[in-house]
Amino acid sequence: MTGWLWVKQGFGLFKKQPAEMLTLFFAYMFLNMSMGLIPVAGQFLPLLLVPVFAMSFMQACRQVEVGTRIYPNLLLVGFRSPALVTLLKLGVLYLLTATLAIAASSLIDDGVFWDFVMSQKPIDPKTLPESGMFWGMMFSGLVYLPAMMAFWYAAPLIAWNKMSLSKAVFYSFFAVWRASKAFSIYGLAWVALGVVLPLLISLVVALIVGSAMALMIILMPVSVVLTVIMYCSFYPTYVDVFGKPEQEMQKPQDQPAA
């Protein structure tokens, strides 16, 4: 049950500094929304910078583990890393493979999912079942799965283990492949927590209150907290496979004293 243990360890890390981890997450969301305001480039920058910001949360978990207070400016730690250029190259691979995976969905749904992602326009719920978008999304996810395996550990291997891009991607893919059983349990656990649990909560609230506003008020904080805990659980998956990082990333120079 290694996969479930990773989830539990994610909860444990979050419980040590919940307010700090939530603040870091909201700072990340604010930056993403700000980048989204940039014409054209705003559509790609958030995905391009995923590996850089991923190291902010990995480093935060590392500091929580050793009892060091974390601050919002830790969000910039990836930009101060000597491996920044390589992390950005990894971001380019993220962007390319995600684009190819979404484009591949056109083979199933005649481009409905592609148009939805590119135009970001809401789709009519009445036509959704006939559109085939669900199966297009599923096919897109299946196509992206090998890339996700190659990217899972790539960022920390680059930043902490000083690996080249190709070596990090190679090691990540086969590390996930060898731990496929644990990752299957890990993935199912997060489907249960991130999809099934909110669905059950929404059904209970709908039966008791029957108010859409009340439903949003309850589900929004639950979803945010579960998302941050999921981010925290990424770190245990790395430690269990590669051990605790020996190479600390450079911390922001203006970090306040604890």
C-alpha cells in the first residue's frame, strides 16, 4: 500500500504548516491568473513554467519536513536555481506533449475537445453527450500518460540531482514504470478523494440545503485544500524512490527570519 502511504504523508506535511502551504498555493494561483492576462503568451506561460513552480512546492515540502518555516516568496526559488534553463526546457516539452495529446483527441471527437481548450468557450451541456468530448478527453489522457511518467520526477531530478534534461526524463519514466503498482493505488486514492468525495458532499448538501450557493461555499475550500494536499503528496513519492534530496535549492535572499 505504498501509494496510499504517499497520500497519507501528503496530509501529514500539510498539517504541519497548513496556512503557509495555502498561502503559497494562492500566490501561485495569483501569478497564473496574472500571466493569463498577457495577450497570446498568457495561454502558454503557465504550462511552460510548471516545472519551475513545481520546485517551489517540492522545496516547501522539504523545508516543512525539516521544520523550517515557509514563506510566499519561496514561490520564486525555481527562478533562482542554477538549473532554471533546463527547467524551462522541460517546460517546453510539457507544452509540446500536452498540445500533441489534446490534438490527438480529434481522432475520437472530431476536434470538439481541441476547440474547447483552444477557444476556452463554454460548451452547451445539452449537446455534450453527443459531442464525444468525454471520450476525446479520455483518449487524450491515455496518449499523455507516457509523457506524464517521464515528467513526474524530471523537475526535482534536474534541480536537486543536477541531471541533464534527457537523463532526468529517462530516469523518471522508468522509476514510475517500476513503481507502477504503487502509482496505480496513488492515482485511485486521489480519484476517490478529489472526485468521488466532493461528489458525495455535493449530493448531501443538495439534499439538505438545496442551494447552489451553499454548495459552492462548501465545495470550494474543500477542493482547494485537497489540491494543496495533493501537491504535498508529490514530495513523498520522490523521497520514497530517490531518497531525501542532498542538494538544497538556493533560497530567496529576502526570506524573513523565522
